[in-house]
Amino acid sequence: MEISMKPLFSDNGLYLKSFQLFLERSTEHQCIKWLIDENLPRVVASIGKKGAPYLNVLGVGSGSGQIDLEILGKIQSQHPGRYIHNEVVELNPQQISKYKELVKEKGQGLNISFTWNQMSLEEYEKQNKERKESKKFDFIHMIEVLYFVESIHDTIKYFHSLLETNGKLLIIYTADDSGFHSLWEKVIPQLPNNHLFSEIYKTLEEMRVKYRIYKLSSDMDITECFIERNENGERLLDFLTQIVHFSETAPADLKDEVLHHLRQCILCEARDIVEGLKELESHRPISNVLAHVAWLLVGLKSN
């Protein structure tokens, strides 16, 4: 990577802006919410120690809390009367502030308490080990966060060790065959986001834990990425490449290669998307849609 090209996560403000635009231009949260509505109630029905009056939940990389509150709502609906303590690990202070505001707005009447940890998941792990803390959780979720860790194997192994008996660990991660990974691997292999979903699968196989896999597909409108000097398009390119001000700092040949790859990738992905569909939204041309296929995985901790 060129010295002038900095990873997006090194600039919290720009990352947050690019990420928010990604959410606005994609169906990411809608797809995750649908999957939570359809599958999570069955998943969380069996968590919790028998007779315990409370449940402990840990959110790692919780962002602004929108998905967290959806998850907490499903858990509470399956365990009425049980008190829930929710612990949050989130590095970005702006996201934590938004999360707290959301709790004030929508958390009234919920039998849930919150603990806030403004830190990375590596810092959280280090802190726990230094304090020799061994708190167990009935449910842990790590949504789109494992891209930023040095070792997927060690991270999963550690957080799985925090599960209480009958506890469950939920991971959402981009699939190896998604448009995102084909960009990261083939065009910019030196990006930090080069972990594959297969690494998660391999880790759980080595750990010999029970797990279930669900697959969901979302898409992202990247029309603006092809408009020269379009601010939204530049922020989307920042998010896609995970590079700060990619359009300004990337060498011209790399920028051309990325745009060329995006055009080729979306045409290939579009053929898969179109199968079985009767029509597409008129404002979202097929040639400007990037498929984002992700895996939702639930690892179990049995008795």
C-alpha cells in the first residue's frame, strides 16, 4: 500500500460518514433485520441458565445500536420477565453517543441495563485478561466487525470462551464470493480486510463447536461511484476500498483498475441477482448494483 494511502478505520469521522452513506445506499440493515425477525427468536429461545432471573448479552462492534436493540427486543420477547444486562463494546465515540440517544428514545420500559466500553475488541480482551475477569454471557454478537482483527482464530476462540452454558455467539461476515471480497482480494490484496469467511468456518471446525449457517444477500447502489467529483461517490469508494480519500490519494492506475473491476464485478453479480426476479426497481439500474452476500453464523456452547 502506498504511504499516502491510509486505512479508513484510522479516520473515525470519515469512516462514520462513509459507513452511514453505505447504509443509505444498500439494503444491509434491512436484510439483517429480516433475518433477525425470521430466525433469531428460535435461536435465543434456549439461552440462559435454568432458573436464572437475568441474561447477560455482549455486543461487539455495536455501532449506533439499531441492530442491537432489535436483537435485545427478540431476546426479551422469548424471555419475558427476565432482566437483561447488555454490555457494549464500540470504538467510535460518535457511535456510542448515538446508541445512548437511541436507548433514551426507544428504551423506555425495557428491563435492560447497559454498560458502555469505548474501545476495540482487542482492547476489551486485553482489559479483561489484565483484570482477570471471567464474566460469562448468554448471547454475544459480532456483526461485521472481524475485518479489523489481526487473528480471526484467536478472536473467535476468546469470545466463544466467554459464553455461558447454552450461550450462543452470532457472527455476521461478508461471504468469500461477494462483490466486496472480489474487490479486496483481486484488486487491492494489501488491504487489512483480507480475512475470508472460510477462516471462520475453519476455526469453528477446529474448535469442534456446534454452529448453524444462514445466508443473506443485500445490494448496494454504486451509481455515484462512476460520477467524477461526486462527493457521495467518493465516500462510497472510500468505504468499498477502506482507504481514506481513495479518489485523491490512490495512484491513477489503481483508481482506474478499481472502477474497471467494479464494472465487471457488478455485471457478473447482476446476472445472478436477476435470476428468478420478475422486475428490478427502475431507479436502481442493474449495471450499477453491487451484490453484498453475507453469512450469519451462530456458534453454540452446549452443556
